[in-house]
Amino acid sequence: MSLDSLTDAIRRRAGESLSLGYKVKFVLEDGATIFWDGAAVPPAISNDDAAADTTIRMSADNLEKMMNGALDPTLAYMTGKLKVEGSLGVAMKLTALLGD
């Protein structure tokens, strides 16, 4: 899945969810970013490299698998496929918002 497709998929899920209340940045293996401003109403999703409360680092492939339900976020974290910088609580909140 391309960066644009992943960004659009997150944008759709963010629009369907209750307010996150935090800013989250996904940093993919190639350095590309997806920024979720969950403090804004409605949530703003972009590819900006802005300051975030929580940064999640993972591959685009693993992000796609997680969004499709093929990769459990907890297992991904425990096996090092997903790395969290900042609030782990915010990352755990994302599990419910991004899960299939």
C-alpha cells in the first residue's frame, strides 16, 4: 500500500472515530510520515513532520497489516515491529481506532 493509500485509510478511520485528543505521528521505515492531529475537530491527517505527543515507528507493510487486522498491535510492540516514543497510553488508544 502506498503512502497516499495509508494516509487516506487513516483519514477515513479518524473521521469515523471519537476525538483522540492527542497528536500522533507515524514514521515509516523510509522516513515518510503520517501526522494525525487528534486535538483538532475534525481530526486533521497529513504527511507533515510536525511535533507530536506520541511517535509510532513501523514499516508501511506492518501498518497496513495492523489496519487490516492481520497484525495485533500488542504483538507488534512486543516483537519490536512497532516502536513507541512518548505516551504508550496514547498508542494503546489507537489500537481501538485503527483496528479492523
